[in-house]
Amino acid sequence: MASPDATVPVVDAVNASEKKSSSWDKIDENDPRLQIVDENQEFTPLLHDFMKTKWGLVDRGFDYNVVAVFGSQSTGKSTLLNRLFGTSFDVMNEVQRQQTTKGIWASKSTGANLLVMDVEGTDGRERGENQDFERKSALFSLAISEVLIVNMWETMVGLYNGANMGLLKTVFEVNLQLFQKQGSPKTCLFFVIRDFTGQTPLENLSATLVKDLERIWAGLVKPAGKEAALISDFFEFAFACLPHKVYASAQFNEQTDALRKRFIDKSDPGFAFKPNYHKHIPADGFPKFAESIWEKIVTNRDLDLPTQQQLLAQFRCDEISRTVFESFSEAVKGYGSQLKAGRVLENFGSEIQEITQTALKTFDQDASRYHKEVYLTKRKEFYNKMETGLRTDYILQLTNLHKKALALFTDGLAEKLKGNEGDFAVKLRESRDEADGYFRKIAESSKLQGADWSSDEYYAQFLAQLDEMASAKKKEAIDKIILGLEKSISTALAEPISLHLNEGAPDMWRKVQNTFREAVTSAEDELRRRLNGSLTLPFLFTNPTGTEDIFDMTQPGFEFSSTDIVTQVQELKIQAWNALQKTIRQEVGDAQMAERLRARFEGVFRYDDKGLPRVWTPGDDMDGQFAKAREEADKLAIRFTKFDVPLTSLDEDITHDERFDQDSLIVISPSKLQLLRDKFRRDADLLFVEAKRSIVTTTAKVPPWMVVLACLLGWNEFVAVLSNPIMFMGLMFVGLATYITWYVGMLGPVVRGAKVVAGEGLRQTAGALKAGGVDVDGILDGTAIRNGTIKVQGRVGSLRDEEGRKEFRRYLSSPSKLGSGGEGEEVELVERKGRRRQEDDE
């Protein structure tokens, strides 16, 4: 609903409209004249009717012309128009000498389609210093007429004010700004010099007038794009002279008739209305054109020039304003530095209000004695100047207030959360309301009364950031809870998952899934309780293994809708799924997988069904057990390639989330699996060769006949030893020493020492033989064995040639087939060392 004050302008406008219409009601139907603009600057609504019914110009199209007159009051303008065009404009009563023409009148010329306008004279005593209407009427005449008759006395030529040069300068300037464009029709300024005596030739008078006009044109403030424009670009000049109407009446009448032909007779060489003067407005559109021109002139402020009294008031008010503003600036300059330092001045509004009122009182005391309108205008300007200066400080105040209110919110919330009292949402809301209220209170109290200051934009920015921070705090608290639950889930999953994966059972992924589901369900229940605000005690989390962990979950609860809770639960499940993936990735590293495969292989290859270590004998099926063990390890490796559970058995909140990727179910990629299997097979092959060596280094059983033969052949030596006391005592001593050595556990070191001594002796012997010229390389110094040879039944074969490798492979498959010997052969394999062994292994 509009306020009562809003209806006042509407009523005034209606009354003004009625007044405007009624001012044209008193029209004499027989009078051919029409006042198109009255003394109140109101334009007539009857121009179109006159042009149609009384003047007959509406249907003339472009076949019509417009002429107007301009000049000082009481110089015979109306008389001149009546003599030239046969009109009946009112003329001055020479006895009284007062203003005759008021406003702007129009009539049609006799004998021609010519619209004649009689304009109120300038410099009349009736209007005094108020030249507003003079300027507007002159500009109107200049804008719509093709020929503007400038009526002046000869004695006015060369004068500035007498010739209306000051008025013409203002009119030219505004006309150039509003109506003139490059290429627009020109206007003819037709100077009629009255009371011409002939002492000064017309050519000299014309030159003086043109020079004066060019000088005032050069001093105009021209609009952009027209800085170099000349007066001749828009105006042409014509000149005529008339003798004194009273003292030379015959000549006056004669020359007036001659001048009339220049306006009426198109065949006259000096015909005034040239085609390039026409405004190209059809006659039926001229009334609207003239009205729009007048409205544009009335609303233009460049014509509102001040009087002398107003000029004095402006000067003094400006001086007073400047002096008072200096004192005002000194009083408020301290606020700027404090505000720039980031402070919030809580008494800012009341203090600047007091300073401003003091300044206004001082201004009013000195300036109110001058012209009232100027004083009130300057007072408003002075107030606006103070308000503009303080507005900057007010904006700084709002900026600092913005920061301080946000800090108040953050600190207040942190303080409230220290005691864990109440619900989180309540504390959050309280802290937000406190910050909001503080901002609104200080922002409102900081305003200058009467100033059009608004904090709405800054308040909206503050609210947006406050809500953003509140949401961030809420999310931070929720994230902390979810992080705690996520840690609890990770802790709950670590040990059981490691146990399930180390077991490597066929259903290990189902067990992992069950463990994960139990951990997530427990965490989900806890999260729902936390978001509903129903739990304020420490969180006791039960692991799937049965152990209990306590996590710090003592932050206050939350107020959440069911939809928000579902969203947070879904987020928890996704984070739990990520935690599961992380735990699994940590458990399937290269070292862990290699250890698992080796343990599975050794569990089958090195241990029997009862879990006892195997002692391999030549008759055992080592190859079959090796193949079985490797197959079990391969099955285990393949089992680790994928989190092998049905996709439908996973929680829909996880699988339906856009962040879920089915590739996350792949635990070990095919390329990585191949690398693991290759490495494992190399390790398994070494274990296999080691087991083979443990068999071939043993000696086959000695046949019984060999024992009998040895006893028969060695009987004499045995009797000789027993019958010889010295040899018997030596044998007893060696036997006793050997027993004692074995008993104290020194038999191994003694044997190794003996080997070292024998080897050193062998090298010294080989060195002596080689010095004597005997080639013992590869035999006595053992290099033949170290270079990859084997000795079987006196035969030496190299592993570096194809035949030697074939012999070795036949031996690995069946030691009894190596060489040509059969049962009872002694085969010795010597382990190679260093770089050459590594090369042969490769």
C-alpha cells in the first residue's frame, strides 16, 4: 500500500493538467493568433487544430516555412512582423511603453504558407534579473525556425548586452549540445537593423556583427566531436536595414515592402527561405515536433543561470562551507587511522552524529542570511560532502565489523564446546545468533542519521560467510566423528584381516567381508546415535575379534534430519570401504606375499601331513611332492588376485556410490601376480635343488660281501695291531681322544680344522709341483670343481657344456642314472662359490 505522501504528487499533477487545459479555453474563435507557449512556460494543446482549421497548413506536407523574431523588448518586433507578413500581433502602446508580447505567439502570414512566431522580448523590466524564459524562448525559436529575424537598432551594433550577445552565446551553446549535428539543416540569422541612418555602411555593420558572433562562438564549450566546428557549419547570415519608422515613415514603408518580397516572393533573388534551411518535418507533424523541442528545452538545466543575488549567495556559502568543512575534517580525521588499523569503533555513529550536527549549526548560523534557495542547496551540498567523507569510514567500520563478528562466532563456539554442555546444534545456533546480532547492532548504530547509508550488501556478505563458516564448523565436527569411527574401523579390521589373509583359506574373502560388515554396522549405529545427539559418553567400540577399544567421542550431539543422517552414514560406509582397501593393500605387499607363498610351499614340501619335518631318502617321491607344493602356492597366489565375493553381497550404499569403482575389487593385478609367481618359482627351485643335494651327498649302503672281504683282507693287520703293545696303546689313545672330543662337542671344529690343514697342505704341494714344471691346474687346487665339474666314478663333467648339463639334469631326475655305474656308486657334488656360481644358477 502506498503511503499517504505518495498520493500528493499525483493530485498536484492532475490539478496542474486541469489548469493547463483550462488556460487555453479563453480563445476567440475569430482570432487567427495562438499563444503556443504562455508566460508560465506551458505549451498549448491547440496547435494542431489551428494549423488545420484556421491556418490550413496541416495538409501542406513540406510546402511551408517557419520564421520567428528575436530581440529586445519594445524595439518594434511585433510591428515589424505585422508589416512584413500581414499578421495581427499586439503592438506596444507608445504612451505607456510596457511589455506587450507575453510568451510565444504564432500566426499565419497572408499570401504564403508561412508560420510566423512572435517571441517575448528580452531585457524586460517585468522579468528583471530572471532571464530563464528569455533563454528558453530564444533557444526554442532558434531550434524550430528556418529564419530567425534578429531585430535591433543601429546603435546596438557593437554592444555586448545591447545586442544580446551574452544571451546568444548561451543559446548557441545549448543549441549546439541538444539539436545540432553534422549535416543537419542550417538556420538563417536575418539581422534587421532598425533606425538606420546610413552614416555607417551596412557592410561595415554586417562585418561587425559577424565578427562578434564568431568571437562568442570561439568561446563556446563545445561537446565532444564538435570541438572544431565553425559557426558557418550551422548558421548563415543575412542583413537588411530599415529607416526610422516615425521620422522617415515613407522610406520605412517602402523598404518594408521590399523586405517583404524577400520572405514572400520565391522568385526574388534574395529569397530568405533556402531549401537547406527546411527542417524536413511535414506540416501535420510540426505540432508534435514543436512540443517535444519545448519539453527538451524546459528540462535542460544548462539554461538555469543565476542572478547577481544568487551569485553572491553561492560565493559566500561556498566560503562558509569550505571553512566549516576544514574544522569538520580535523574533528573526524582520527577515525580513519583507527579503522584502517582494523578496530571496530562501537561509538562511531553517535560521535560522528554530534560532529556533523555541530558543523551544520555553524554553517546555518552564517549561511542562512543569504538567498534562501541557494542557501538550502549549498546546505545540502555541504551535508552531502560531509556524508561522503564519512561514508568511507563507515565502509571501513563494516569491513572490520565483518571480521570481528566472524571471530566472535569462532571463539564463542570454541568456548561453548570446551565444557561439552548441551547439543552441538544448539551451541552452533547460539554462537551464530550472537555474531549476527552483534553485527546488526553495531552496523545500525554506526549510521549517520539522515544519510542514505545501507549496510544490506555488507550484511548479506557477512551472513553468507557466517553460514559458510557455521557449515564448515558443523562439517568439521562431523568429520572428526567420522574420522574417529574410521580409525576405529581400521583398528578393528587390521588384526582379523591379517589373520584371515595369512591363513589363506578358500573362504578367506568371505571372512574378510564378514569382519568388515560387523565393523561397519557397529560404527554406523554409533554414528546414528551421535548425529541424533543421544550419546554424550565416551564411545566403547567392540572389535569383531571380541576385544574392546575406547575412543574419544565426547563431543556434543547434532540435530540432523533423517535425510542428512542417511547421507552421513553413506559417507561413513565409503570411508570404511576405503579403509578396508588400504588395509588389504598393506597386507599384500611384495614381501608379505612372498613370505605367504614360501610358507605355503614349505608347509606342503618340507612337512608331512602330521606337521613333522621331512627327511628325504632316495626312495621318496620328491618330484611329486614338489609339484603338489608348488600347485598349492599357485592356488594361494591366484586367490589373492581379487576380493572374491559377489558384488550383490556388498552394501548398496557402497556399490551405488559414484565414487565406487569395481576395479577396487582387484587386489593384485595380473602383471604383479606374474612377477610374484616367477620370483616364487625361482625360490622353490632352489629349495628343490637343496633337497636333492641332501640325498646325493649321502653314500649308498655297503654290500655285505664287501664287509666280509674287508675283514679277510685286513685280518693280518688287525692281529698285528692287537699283538703290538705300542700300536694297541696308540689305537686306544686315538679312540679315547676321539670319544672325548665327541663328548665335549668339539668333533665338528676338529674336523673342520683338519680339513683346513689338509687343504693348506694340498695347496703347498700343488705350488711345489707347479714350480717343478708339473701342470696341476684344476686338479690339486680344486679349481676344476669350483669351475663347475663333477666327479663320478673317475669321470669329470663340466656344467658349462651341453653334455655336462644333460648329465646333471638326468641326475636331478634320478641320481641312479648318472654315469655308467649302478647301485653303490659314490657321487660327489661340490658347491660352487662366488660369481661363477651365480652365473651357473642364472
